[in-house]
Amino acid sequence: VVRLDRKTCIGAAICSTMSPERWKIVEDGKVDILSKDTKKNADNSIQEYEFDDEDELKKWLEDARVCPVIAIHVVKKETGEQLI
């Protein structure tokens, strides 16, 4: 699961520059996950997207690593272990 903490996001846009197919800067200057399957909490401060492809995992991990404020987390769904 990739988890975006929008309260932490500062809109540096490194993730959306690296991976415009996965991230988009929106009206408030922060990013959103670009998937129709993204789950959002009531105030949209947390977004989650579940995936199960190993190649996709590598890409999400790369995106999370470049975030300067660590607003992007990758978590194992089964165990809750945070990879980043």
C-alpha cells in the first residue's frame, strides 16, 4: 500500500516530476495519487492506493525516497510494516 500524508506534503513536486503518471499537483499546491482506486479519508489528508505488482513496488519506493518531507509511505498490507 502506498500512503500519502497530505498534511506533511509541501508540494515540492519531485514525485510528480519523476512519475507524472502516478502523482499530480492539485489546486492547494500539494500532490494527489493519480488512481481512480485511491482511497481517501474524510478530509482528504490521507490517501492510500493498494497494488500487488513487484515492478510497481519498486516505482512507488523510488517515489517515496525522493520526498523531502517523507509524506509518501509504502506499507506492507498484510503486516502493516512500513518499508518507507
